[in-house]
Amino acid sequence: MKFYEQDNFLLELSEKNNRLNIFNKICNECRLIAQRYQDIGLKYIELPLNITKYKLQLKIPNLYLSIKNRNNNLLTWFLAAQHNEYNGTFGILDFFLSSENEVRQELKDYLNITNGALLFTIIGNPVGFLFPSKENKYGYFAQIHSQVNMNRYWDKILLPSKLKRNQKFISKINLTIGSFLNSLIKFNNQSNSTIIAIDFHETSLIVKDLQEIKNNFSQKLILDDWVKKFIIFALLKEFKLEYNEIKLFDNEINIPEKNKSDILPNIDLNKPIKMMEIVPKNLYNYEDMKKYLNKFYKSICQEGYYFFCYGNKIGLDLSHYLSKRLKEDYFPSELFKDQNTFFLPYKKIGHLSRTSYYNPNLHAIEIEMSKIFYNLEEIYMKLKRNINYKMKLNSIFKRNYNITKDSIRYSLNFCSEKLNTE
């Protein structure tokens, strides 16, 4: 049995004192994978941080694969565990540890068809993984969040020219990571090269914000966050399909004059928004909408959800390609409809998806799944005392890393089908 499939693994993972032992197990699995697959190299990014208390030199484990003595036109990069989320880490491991013969063939096809290289970053934030605390949101920040929040610096380190230009303004850690990434990217033609970045995350935003909307829904609904706006937009779209003769909301939305273009249902998700008020037309629609919110909330809590943040055309194409196949595999029931899958154009500063707006060579998506790790102390006690909670969390954890595993497989297929760069 794989160590992360053991019945008490989440209990061990939620105990902070076990993190170093688990980190070493992960690194050991990476070493065994590199030995078993032979053509795969295990490369560590040695971070300029030495935790003397634990006699520990911090490092980021990466698995790398390309055809020897050949420059590449494509790099597909799978990135995991930037925060306190581990669907990507164990999904990558499970990809290599399951169906080995099939994986060998898929890797071979990808390399030969695309002339590409592959990079798997197993734990993008080892500091957060090893030293989770309430202060760093149990693993969110690498060290000092204003300086070393790794996923905010991709737009400054991903290309050699940008790395050189920004080296005075970013930390040694990010310089080290940027130098490592650039050392791998040996393209035939820099201007015609392609980097596809698939970044695995877990998020509580959909459940948390939907719960807040549901609990505070009244005759007037105030949206003060882009995710809430996003949820309502998705709800409207789905609700109109079910009740196409009912007009849910007044056309006019009480928001500042400069944002008058934000009129339902044609919401521009890219526009900044400070506050929006949505007023149901009458009491019947208000009650109907409240029931639908409850149904929607129950649906995503029971079945889970995932959504894609994409940066450009290829990112959107890959998002739809993955969604179609994941939905067939994991969410075939009638209860799971399109409202559990979101596609979001993402421009938040520093994220890979935002970076790809300004870098024609980079095509990035973030795949968000249901979050399972919040307050580690609370989770640890619940896992010890509540068998039903333990079973539920184990189920979500397994589903999440299986979605990651299959996302990798489908992403390789997408590249082979759509991005033949020979």
C-alpha cells in the first residue's frame, strides 16, 4: 500500500511534528520513481535557507524528463503544493506509481510527438509544508509573505530577461527558483517556444463565499468580492436555463456610474468591482432564488467542485478539454451539472495565469479543487474523535489527488493532440 493511502495518513499529515518525516518519504518516492523510469531525472532546487534547529537544508524536489541531447520547443510544467494543499503532490506521485506501463507509453508519446520536455514540481513551498502555523495560514507563505510568497513572483522570474531585470527587487529564494527554471528551458527558438504551466490548488472560496451569500441573502444582495460576483454569474446562467420564463433580477444594478457596464447577465468578470447590489424583482423570485442557493450549496458540498483559472486561449482550450473528461470520470450524476465547474479568466497580480497575459510563450491554468486543510489543530482533533469526519476527509483527499493524476494524463494527451511542435 502506498504510504499516502494508509487509513491514518491524514491524521499524520495534520500533525505538524510529522511533516519532516512525510517530506522525506515524498523525496524518497521521487528518488525511486527516477530509478524506476530511468529517463526521468530527480533535480532539487537547493534553497538559500538553512534551518539550523533541524540541521535541514531546504530543497524543492522536481522530476524532469526530456529527450537527451535535443533542444525543446515545449515545456509542460506541473506545479504542486505552493500552499497548504496537497492534491497536486500526491496526485503527481500517484501518476507515476499507478499503471506504470501505461505511463511509460504516455510519456514516450508526449516526448516524440511534441518534441517537448516535462517538469513536475512536487512541493513548491517546502517551508510552508514543513513549518505550518496559524501565522502563515498553515503553509501558505514560504517565509516572509511580503518577500517570499512564491506564487506572486512568477511574472518576475520565469524568463531570463525578466529575472535579470528584477534581481534587485526579489528575494534570493525566488532568484534561485528562477535560475533553476531558466536552466531547464533550452528551446530551439526562444520566440517560438511554448511553456504550459498547470498549477494545482485547493480552495475554500467557493464554499465559503457561497455560504455567506446564502446566509445573508435578503431582499437585496451585496457582492463585495470578485469570487461572489463569479458565483452569482454562474448561478444566473444555470438558473435561466431551468426557469427561462422567469426574469430574476432588475436590469439596473446599483453600482457606481463608472461601472454601469456591469449589467446582468452580461457581466464582465475582468472589471474591478467594489460593491454591487442585486435586487430580485419580486418576492416569488426571491424565495425561488433562495431555494436554488441552498440546492447549489448542498450540491457542491456533497459532490465537490473544481474550477479553472486560465490566462489565454490555450489555457481556456486546455480547461475545457480537461473539464469534459474529468466530468465524465468523476461527476456523472444528474446532480453534478455545469454549475460545479467554473472557467475564470484570471488576472490577479503575480499568478501564473496572470503572467501568461503578458508573455505570449506562457500558457497557464490553475486547477482548483475542494479544500480539506484549514485549521490543522481542529482537523487533527476531529480526525481522532469522529470516524465519519475521517471517512469524509479521506474520500475528498483521494478524489482530489485522483483528479490531479488524471489531469496530468489528459494534459499530456492534449499536448500530443493539439501542440505537435515538430
